[in-house]
Amino acid sequence: MTTASKEIEFETKLRNLLGEYGYGLRNVIDLLDPPASRRSAPVVEKATRKPRQLKVCKKNHTGERVETKGGNHKTLKEWKSDYGAETVESWVS
């Protein structure tokens, strides 16, 4: 018998035995190594980025207003293509 077939046979017998008694692998680990069940993976905190600041642009000659936290706003892009980025940035309040 090869090592692999012995392992498969052992696992099959173990699972049958566990099923017979209504136990799972977690129960066996708890029985054989109680502190292992209390161990947990270290908690890694995600680095949070600073929240983006609200940017309010008001088109002076029409009074139209856009509020955004990102630079990917549709209306803002249109304004920048029509009037230029520097002009639109001067509208930020």
C-alpha cells in the first residue's frame, strides 16, 4: 500500500467514525489541542484614507452649481473642456 492510499483510507475511516458519533474535525481539534481553538489570526487594520473634501463650483454668469468630492464629475468635465481648467478652478468656493 502506498502512502497516499494509506492517507485516503485513514481519512475515510476517520470521517466515518466522526459521522457515527456526530463530531466534526473542529471537535477533534478542540479535543486534541484546546488552545488551538482560542487562537485566531491577527487582526490587520486597513489603512483608511483621508476623506475627500467637498468641492463646490459655481458658474458665475449662470449661477449653476456643482458639488463633488472627486474630479470625475460629468458637468465639471464639460465646463473644463468649454472654459478651461484654470477658469473652472477659479469658480471653486
